[in-house]
Amino acid sequence: PDTTAVAKLLVKIVEKEQPAFVLMGKQATDDDSNEVGQMLAQHLGWAQATFISKLTLAGDKATAVREVDGGLETIEVPLPAIITND
């Protein structure tokens, strides 16, 4: 499927449901593109945390631990946010 079309469809669902965050996988099994979560964040104007391995929610913030080339990185993003797991 077209990743742009999927992201645009998800925008409509998110706008209707108004979640504090959207948790997604990092990539599709068919094309391995890792695009939909990032496109969704862009279309919504939301923060994003990608490739996370640990998530903590507190108030209006999410703290995520993600794997990077040099080890682990901890980032904090405001909610609402798009979060993709690793």
C-alpha cells in the first residue's frame, strides 16, 4: 500500500479519536519502509519518538529510550505524540 495514503487515512482516525499518543510499529512487513509513523507525525504537526525500546508517560510528556549507533539515547517529547517501537 501507498504509505502516504495510509498516513492520511490515519490522520482522519486520530482527528476523530483525539488520543494522547499513537503507538506504532517501526516498519511494514511488505516494504520495510519505516515511513507511516513519521508521515503521520508530520501531517498532524505532532512530536515523534522513533525506534523506542522503553516508554514512560507522565503528565503531558513521554520519555522514551531508543537505540542508536552509540548505545541508548533518552529523549522527552510533549504529548500528543507519535511513538514507534523498535
